[in-house]
Amino acid sequence: MSGAKDRMRHKKMRNQPSNMTYSSSQEFPNGEGSGGSAGQGYSRSQHTKGPSGYGQSQQASGWVRGRQDGPVPRDEVLPKYITASMFAKARAAEVNSMLKAVSKTTGSSHVFGALPKHMRRRAMSHNTKRLPRRLRELADRMLEKSHHAGQKEKKEQSKTKSRRARRRHGNLLLEFNRRQRKNKWLETHIWHAKRFHMLKKWGYCLGERPTYKCYRASYRAMSSGCLLQDMSYYCCLELWGPEEQLMSALSRLTSKDTGPTFAAVLCVSGQREGNTLLYKADQYPHQPMGPAQFLWRPRNAESSLRQLWIWVHPTIKQELLSELQVVCQCFEAVSPPPSETPVEAGPSDQPSAPASSDLKSEPQHPGKKRKREGDGKEDKPAKKILGDGTRSPMTPVSWRSAENDIVINDLSMEIVRYRLIGPLSHAVLTETLLPATNTEIDIESTSSFWWPQHCKNKDSMSLHKQQADVFQLLKGVNSTSELPAGCVLGLTVDDPRLTLPKKRVTAALDLQAAQDVDEEQRRDLTLRGVPAPCAQTALWDQDVRDNVTNNRVLEQEMNKMKRELLVPGSRLPVFPQSRVPILLVHQAGKQQGEERRGWGSGWDLLLPKGWGMAFWVPLVYRGVRVGGLQMSLKHSQNKCLPHFPHEFPDCPAGVRFQEEQEVELLNKFKRRPPAKRTNYIKHGCLAPFRCPWQRLTEEWEKIVKQDGEEGKLQSAEMEGVISQSGEDTPPTSAFTVLRSRKVLRQLSVWSKPSSARNSRVPRGCLPTPLLNTASAMELQAQWRHCLVWVRVCVLGKGLPTLHTMLCVPTAEDLQQLRKDPRSIGPKEPRHKDHLQHLLKRRSKRRKASPQFPASEKDEGTPAAVNKDSSSSSAPKDNQDSVVTSTHPNLSTSISKGAESAVESSSATDLSDSCKEYVRGLWPEPLPSVSSHCSRVTLGWVTQGDFSLATGNGEALGFVSLTGLLHMLLSQPADQRGSVLVRNPTSLQYRYARLHVEA
């Protein structure tokens, strides 16, 4: 039989009973088949249970039911007698299969398949009465089910429109509004989505990095050109009230030790923007919240109330808002009006806030291209979301106090903020922006626009002329870093779309305009900054912002007017609604350290909402390079500043970020095949995906304490330092980052070698006490459980990466560095993976003895590891591979640390703390994080990379303050600050220089 016929026969006979084979008559020697002889004959024959349930002989003889290829042997005859009970039992399975085959319909699921072929009619599918009565009820149910299925398909079909229908403007807006329900979109989202890898983070949809290669080009833009970033996702909180009450309330959230506060003289006048670090009320130096930028509105003679803007990261907005409500006693929420009437607008009316119906509205007649006539109801057009699209219209955004006159307003997504970084930032701004002109004509016009009314005030126009003159002075500045840090300039400019170039150009310094600038005025601008009155702008007024937003000329109307020009390409006339109030805020460059001071300076451009793309496209047409979140991180790294929330491990936002980063790195590690993963146990890396800062500070505190008391730690005492069984005492206080400017300047001088101390001394640190044991102990007692922010520069080869270990060099390492400055560095001996060894032995035992329960047979379970480790000891060759710490007080206890997590903990405790053991990673609880390797760990790197500015590897991280002082006291004066760095995936140490930035 051919293969096709065989498959066809198998398909037909799949539900039929199998062929049955009976034993031959030779099994009945007496020729009897009844009574006990038949049962004896069945019992004596060697048979197996077939699929039909009765005995099937293993012999080749016997008769076989069904078609046979060869002739039937003559000596094989049927048995004369059978037992009824045994025969019925043997046929039971066959009868069941036959009934199942008869009741089963054909391949189709219709009820008509139950009828014979000669009774089937085509009309039965439309009229069920043509079916037999026994099948009509089932046919009616199936027909009703098919009708419902058709309706569902039609609904799904209506959602899936053609591309032409989906690309209509109204449908696009509805789709965009629907997609903004969970994550807010910036006004430049669609522009970024076409060119960037988007990332949903912090409740926003942000651009992470471009889709094209631009790492070096972006660095060149920050160094010699201009880099543009959209920082509108930062949240703005506005405070209104008397100055004394605001100062009294805000003073509880800051400290003078960390730098300027809200009460700084230049900042209070509104002339400069300030930066400060916020803490919970009266909790300094513990419980920090995060950094903040603040800007005071210049004083107004007409009102005694002051206005303050505080810009914070979205991760700390709710936490800061709660603290502000507490310190300002603003608990009374001001509910927004039920129906907000927008300011009277022209034909380009745009709503300032979306209504709830806008987010959930759908076209009433999706199948109609036009509105249905005669309904009497007009469909509302889709409205573009401006501002926070995820906020409900009834959500309060303002809070007032019953005890004082302070009011808190939430201005998140109400102000657009762009950041320009680079020495040519001011050149880009002077080419893109043009101060408002034609003020004489606008005075005579009478309309509801804000600018004609503003021009009627002579003092306002005099201030506008003064601001325009200061803006023209920027053309004579060679670099943005020449201006004072944080200076503010208010201005009113024309719509930049009116002066949009036809092609993309590259902004450059205008040498001719620089020569025309008065040299004395330019020098006064670079030394004193922008005068305080020039920081005033109409952007502070809510009514003006709403007027400008609602009366913006649409891009469609702008293009229509360009087509109607008599001379194509000429400039459009200035409209009354094309005046936009803006605010320019200078951003300081690198201010810490001695190298590349002023690098990374720029300007921040603040606009009212709705005007984001109107300014974004003209800026891009001036040749700027656009960056995302990745470039923000690199910008902070090159400025040697901690980036929020990456480098704030003591803040709640930083803790959440580290937890998310650990989960992401662990999942990425697990996705790789086991043979391609790095075995971090053999590399001596206990926590490759996180930094246990609390454990580090506690261990260094106990190490130095034991050294001071006894000078030499005993093995029994060290068991409390190295938590092997997870029974360590809980920490008395959480760690914190040292941010006192005075102490950081003192540490900066101490960490420098004696040859470099006289080069440049930081301001404010004279006289500096000498580094000795008494001063170190005094500083340590005052700042316990503290981390110090440091910058590490690799002396030779080597590229520090994330979570690179910073270790203390031994005396032999420093001697080797003195002899050979180009020395590579020591090498960490390879550690022994005891867990992998025990798992292998455990797997061999499971294969040899099958009586293990199923719960313990899973490879890598903690119970299996601990059971095997408790019953067997480590082999002899493990003693050679155990690394001994070079610290004299830790050498006796490190030999036990490698097997601590396996031998000291019980199976129950370890199984609770480590649900799943991952090969190559230490399970919880960890052994000593400071003395696990041959070099004592001082800290870890939070971000590191190859520096394009210095040409070698640089890293930023944290070290223990106690460990840093202990290391500096033990090092020679000319080699202070020398450390060793080692990547988690390497065994090679590299020499590096440690700097404390102050």
C-alpha cells in the first residue's frame, strides 16, 4: 500500500476498534472452552493486555480478525466454547469505541453532518424546519450562535479602519488622545517618535537616544556647538504669598551646609536662578528628597506678594508637594471651575486643557465620512491635548491655607522648557529669536490680544526696549560660559516661524555684530550679569499664558498665508497674536574640579504651553544637535555632577531606581545561555547588579572601631562583621550621602598628594587642618554611616563600568606603582564556586539514587545545596583557592566567607531568602562585602565610561567616609588618593586616582 493510501486508511480507521488477536487452540489441550477449563486455558497462556482490553497472545499463531495478506493456516480453528462473562468484558472497550465513532459527526461542526448523505439538503442551512425534529433544537442554537459571532466580527471590523481613514486629522487626534491616558506626551513627542527610541518612564513617554549613531557628534556639539533637549517633563510648583511667610516655611526644607538656599540674596531679587537640595521638614542631614531649581519673580512695587517657581524631577513631585502642604499649612484644595471659558480667540482657537469627553469620545457614526444630515446635532471636533492629558478635569491643582496667605499651584506641563547646551547656545538663540517689533502700530489696535494692551503701558515698553538691548549684547559674547551662572533674562519675541529659513543652516558667531557691540556694556554683562529689572516677563501671569496659548496661529493657517504671498519666500507680516513672552535662564557649566571649568554651560528657554513645536523646528533649523535622556546622563557625568535619580542612593527615588535597575540587569543576565554568562562567584563579585551601601558603611564602622580598640581583630569578633547566617544586628541608622560643602572641601585637600596640594586650593578651605588620627576620628564621629561622592581617573589602561569595585591598595601595590608608574596592577586570584561544586555533587547523587523527593530534585534549589553542604565538607583543593584578604584584621575570617552562605544557614532560612538560585550569583545572605576579595572594597562606581575629554577612563561613584579616612591615614603623603579599580567581569586591578569634588 502506498503512503497516501496508508494515510487515508489510517484517517478512516482512527476511531474504529483495533484488530484483535485470539490465542490458538493449542492452548486448550482438552478441546474444552467452558467452565474452569477456559479460565485455566486463559490463565496458562502468556498474553498481554491489548488496546481492546482482553488477552493478546505474544505467539505468532492464532486467528486474527480482519483482512490478512496471506492465506489462513488450516491448523488454526476457532475455539468451540467461550465464557460469557470474559467475552463481554473483552468486548466492552470495543463497544464503547464503536459508540463513540457512531456518535461523532464529520469534520465540520454543523449539525447537518449527523444526517446520512442522501438526506442532506442545501436548503436546511436556511430553514431548520427541513431538518428532522430531533435535530432542530441543536440547529437553532448553532444558528443563533453564528449570528452573534457575525456581530462581533463587524465590531472589530469597524475599529480596524483603512490607513486613509486613520490618517485623517480628526481620527489622528482621537487616537493620540487615547494613547496619552497612561503616559503623558510632550509637545515634541511625534517629532521624537520618528527619530528616537522612546521610553515610557516616570509617567511620560520620553526619547532615550536617537536611532542613528551620534554619540561623538553629541559630545562635539556640547563642547564646540549646541545640543538641544526637551526638559518639559520636569514639574513646576508655584508658590504665592508674603516673602516672610514663604522664607519661614521653606527654610525647614533646606540647609546652608549644602549650598545656596531659597534665601540667597541674588536669587531672592529674581536676578539669578538657584539650585538647592531638598530634605524632609527639619530632617537634615537625613531623609533627602532630591535636587530642585527655583526662581523668584522680581519684586513688584504694586504688590507685596511674591511668586516662586520650583522645578523638580517628576519622581519627587508628589513627595515635595506633600511636604510643602505641611510646612505651608495649605490643606484646603481649590476645586477648578466646572466649565472653564477660554479667552476670546480668533479662528485658531485651541483649548488650554482637555475635557474628559475628549479623551473618551468616539465618532458617533464611524461608517459615515460626513456628518449625518438632519440630526440637528453637530459633532464636536477633536481637540489637541495641551498640558497634562492624564489629569482629570476635576483634579485640584491649587491649595490655599487657612492660617496664612500662601497658595500652592501645580503648573506641571503648563510651561515648556528647552535646554540648549554648548558654547554656541547664545548664537542659536540670537539667530532664532527676534524681539517684538511694530509696537507703534499695535498701540492703536483694539483687540482682546494681550500685546496691544501691554503696549499701552509706557513703563512696560521701556522695560521691553531695555531687555531687547541686553539680548543684542549676547551677539558680542564669544562663549556661553563667559556669563555669570544662573542669570535670567525676560523677553517678548515674535513668532519664530515667521523667520524660518528655507534650508537648515548652522549657527555661528557673527563677528561683524560682535564688533558693533559696545565693549564696556559687554564687559559689564559678563561680570555682573543681566540687571534685575530685565528678569521681569509676562510669562509669570496666568492670564497672559492662557491668552497666548489660545490665540496661537495654527500651522495650517500659516502655510495658507505663505501660499497667498505675492512674492514666494518673502516674510509674512507680524500678527497681533504672534507675540510670545519667554524667559531665558542661564545654566552654569562645570564648576567643580580644576579641569575644563565652564564646560557644558548653556541656556534654558521657557515658553507657554502650546508653542513647543513653533519654537522647536526653528531651533532645529539652526543646526543644533538633539539629544535625549542618554545625553543628559553623559552631560552630568562630564560635568562631574550626580545625576538624579541615578546617583542619589539615599533618596526614595534613588532607591526605587536601583531596585528597577537590579531587576532589569538580572533579567538580562538570565536571558543569556548559562554557558555564556559570567560567573560572578569566581570573579569575587558578590553583588554585580546592585550596591549594598548600608552593609558597606556598617562593616567599615566596625572595622575601624575594632582597630582602634585592639589593633588586631580576632576571628571570633569578626563573625559579627561578616554576616554569614543573616543574624547580623539591624542598622542603628540608615546611611546618607555627605553633602556639607565645608567637609567636602576639607576632604578634597586631604585626598590630594603632597605634590599637587600647592597647585590650587579650593576657595573657603583655608586654613585646612592637617590630616591626622585625631582630626579623622573627630570627622568620623560627627558624620557616621556616610558616603562620599568621588571622581576616579584611571592612570593607565582600563575602562570602568557600572558597579566597578573601588578597592584599597596594599603597601606592596603602592611600592610597585612607585617603581613602575606604567604598571598594570595586581590580579585577583580566581575564586572557587562552592555552590556549583555542591550542585554537581548533588546532581550526581540524584542520578544514582532515585528515592529523592521531587521537590529536592530540582537543580539549583537552596534546599539541595544546604543538605549536601551540611553532609559533606569541601574538598582539599578548595583550601588553596579561597582568597585571603590583605587587611591584617580580616585574614582570619575570609576563609570562612566563601562557604558561609552554604554551610552556616539552615535549609529553611536559605530557602526563604533565596527562592531561586541563579548559577554564577551569590544567594542571600551575602558574606562580607568589604573583605570578600584580596583587596578591601572601599566603594562602587555608579557610572563610568571612556572620557572623550581626557582620553582615558573616568568614573563617578561613592566610597565610605570611614574607609576613605582609614585609607588616607595609611598611605604615604605623595601617594594619597591612589585606589584600585576592578570591573565585575574581570580579575585585573587597575591603578586610579581618587578626587573628592567640592
